[in-house]
Amino acid sequence: MMKDYLATIVKNERIAENIHSVTFALDEACKVRCGQFGNISLGGSHLLRRPIAVCKVDGREVTFCYQIKGEGTQKLKTLAAGTKVNVLMPLGNGFFIEEKEKKVALVGGGVGVFPLISVLREYGASKEISAYIGYRNAGAVCGVDEFEKARKFVGVTDDGSYGDKMNAVQAFEADLKKGNRPDVVLACGPTPMLRALKALVERENLTCFVSLEERMGCGIGACLVCVCDLTGGAKARVCKDGPVFNASDVSL
Amino acid sequence: MANLSVNLCGVPFKNPVIAASGTFGFGREFNELYDIGTIGGVSTKGLTLEPRLGNPVPRIAESRGVILNAVGLQNPGVKHFIERDLEWLKSTGTRVIANVAGKTLDDYKNICETLDGLVDMIELNISCPNVKSGGMAFGIKPQSVEEVTRVAKSGLQKTPLIVKLSPNVESIAANAQAAENGGADCVSLINTLTGMAIDIERRKPIIANNTGGVSGAGVKPVAVRMVYEASQAVKIPVIGMGGITCAEDAIEFLMAGATAVQVGTASFTDPYAMPKIIDGLNAWCDKHGIANVTELTGVLQLNGR
């Protein structure tokens, strides 16, 4: 159940180029579904919290990975172990894999790879998971120790400095052409990547769920700040109705 | 325990803390965190006669001590609110204030007629800075404030009318008086200040709408000054808002002349901000020997020169 947890930073460190990982010890255990997120309070002059996907949950310890992008994440980066902050979580719907869906493809790029790690940790034992993960370059590669636990892991980069020179969608498509067809595709990454993936899964008639990102206000569905366009023309709240949507329902 | 109850235009509120329009939806989401029946009232997300999709994203940005938003009155329409949310919101025990906006004078009259007798109060949004036809045109000049107030009031037989004032005006006192002259039962202020925040890498405004309404802790001194000026200018009660984060902030507004306050942006920073402000008001009143919170309204004494 959603709650504003008092969280103490256990570890806050750089894990790749421009990517940091922060682990909090919560005041009590929190049940989180893969793909859900937390809204992290930064204090001081920062009136907005920062919504970040949960990467790992281990008892009372929760890990979030974040890209240094603006003043908020710059501030988050400086918070030392022992610092106490509030984290409102778990938020959003998360990923859900149906019983009949056995073969799962994870397609991720950039900072979007971290919610997919949470999928692997929740479903790794019960599903046959293949992960197609794209990074900008070798310096940005992270989470490999987690993705290597998947049945299959294909890591690629935009410049070919790690793995093949291609993006995550191309890596997935190449495997698809070899006959490795999943029952469901779960994805998170930059909008151009998701757009390319949506076109591919529509051509291939595959079921696909995408996790979206948007600037948020309240994070709980009240303020209507973080909306996305649905294919029917209506709007949905990324924080409350998502962040995970059936790719066929959203207009990217 | 101090008596925190206040009365606005004959409507009793259990305490003077009201959720500000646009930050609280119709209350359902915050009710998952705490019983919203404990707060004095809820001013709903701005309602229009027909559903509206609002502005493109991004709709929000942060600047030090403030935020900017340009949601653009996205709402499911007043009929949907009446059918799906109103009874539930009333059943929580909080007071229901319907915040309404329109494109034309007729819209304001029609939406007031639609809601008359169904809600505890109606708050006229004549100052939304984020939509070309979101009422802002009505909220600038005293003459048009008076006119839209008079037209809206003509659609109401039972429900008291609050006029929400824009701070982006020449004289807040003149506009408060104009609302009073037009028949307003109460004024609330301040709506957001129009602002802009720029992404210097992209050389573009962060918000898709380019400009947005500025709110949050940083606007509080401006809001307190305007609440003081408005309350000096009118006899009707004033609801104060703008950057209220804690009980002490709320007390400033009461002392400046407000009978009740609204809290908005603070609920984003801390979703429990309003219950904490109510507890803090109680504690402050007890500590200062205040038996009724109403004793604080307008007690401000200016420094001599």
C-alpha cells in the first residue's frame, strides 16, 4: 500500500557514466511490484519530488538508479549515507505478466534499463526471459550482472564500443527474425526507441507493454500534470494509470 | 484543543484549511493516504461545461522555491463530476467547493446554474493563466471582474459564490472590490503568478505552453501582501493562499485578514501537508491561548512610521 516512507540512505554511488544508484533502508518493509516507482523528496528549495523507478527490493532496502540530468538529480547525487529523506511509494501500476505468457522479451535503453531489472528479479525464476539492452557507449554499460541472469542477454551500443553496433530494438528484431518469438514484450527507454518498438510489434502482431516517463507533480494521480495521449484521443495519467501501458493503447 | 471551526458565508467548516483547486483532483487519490474528511474543504479541479483535454506536456517545471504549471484545465466536464465524484466527495465529510471556469459569460452562468444547490460553495476561476480562453480575460480589469461575477451570481439561488482573484493585475484591492460589487459572497487569492522557466541547453521554455503559473513557498510574501490589501478593501470574507507550507504560514494569512486558507503546492512536496498544518494550527493556538482560530483573522497591526 502507498505510504510516505522515512528512508535512510545506505549507499549512493556512481555505477556508470552519468548514472548513479541510491539504496535506502525504509522504516518498514514495502511490497513493490516490478515497474512501480517511488517519489523521492529532496528537501530545501526543491518543492517537487523526483519520481524514479524501483530497481531492486531486498527486505527493507530499496534501490533506485538515476541519470544525472538536472538540479534535482545533482542534489540527490550529493546526499551521503545516513541522510534521511521521504519516499512516497509504491506508485503506479507496474508490469504484470500473465500466467499463459511464458517467453518474455525485455527491450530497454538508457536509464530505462533499471525497471527491467526489477522485472527480471520478480519473474526470472518463473519465465523464460530474453533481455535486449541498448547503451550509448561502453562507459554507460551497467546492470550487466543482473541481465546476465536472464535466459538470454544481448547488450549493444550506439557506437559499437560494447556488443554489436545497433540499438535495443534492432537487437530484438534480429533475434525475432531468427525465430525467437516471445509471448509478451516489456519495454522501457527513450521515446524514439519505444516508438520504433511499437511499430515493430504492430507489424509482428506481438503483445507489448511500455513504461513511460513524464515530468510529474503529485505522483499519485491528482494533479493531471503527467499525462500521455491514448490512441483514442483521450489522456491518461502516467503516474496513476501507468507508467506501464499496453503499447497499442498509447500514441507515442 | 482550540476551536478551529470557521464560517464562510453561512457554510460551517470544521477547520480553515482547504485543498487548493488543481492540486487535489476530486480528493480520491489523497484519500488513499489519509481521511480527507479531516480537512476543512476541497476546492475541486477546475470544471468546465464540456470535458477538456488541457495542454501538451511538459506541464510542470521547478525553479528554486517555486514551481510552474500549465495543465490547461484538463477536466472530465461538470456532468461527469456530478455523476461520478460529487456524492463520494460529500460523503467524506469535507466541504465541497466546485471550482468552475468558462470561455464566455454564458458558460459561467450555465455552470453555476448546473451546480447551484449541489455543492457547498462555488469558486469562480476568472484567472487561469494557462488557457487562452480560461477566464483570464475576465480576471484582469475591475469592470470585467464585476461583470462576470454578476452574471455568475445570476445563475445561483442557493450556493454562495467565491471569486478567485488573479495576482497579475494592476490593483488587487480594486479587483476585490469589483467582485464584491458584482455580488460575490467571498473572494479567494492569489491564483498563480504568470512565469517562465528556460532550458538553456535547448534554448526553449521547459513547459510546452511556454509560460506557466508560479506557485509554492517562494510566492508567499507576495500573496500575504495581496491578501492584506484585498481584505482591507472589502467587507466579504477572504480566503488566502499562495505558498502555504506550514501552520505558521497559514497564521500569517489569517492575521493579514483571511478567514480560511487554501493549500496547493505543499501537498506535492509533502502529501500530508494539510493534516500537519491543521495539527500545527491547533498546537499554535493552544500555546498562545487562542480559544477560537477566528480570533486571528485580521489582527495584523502595521508598524508605525
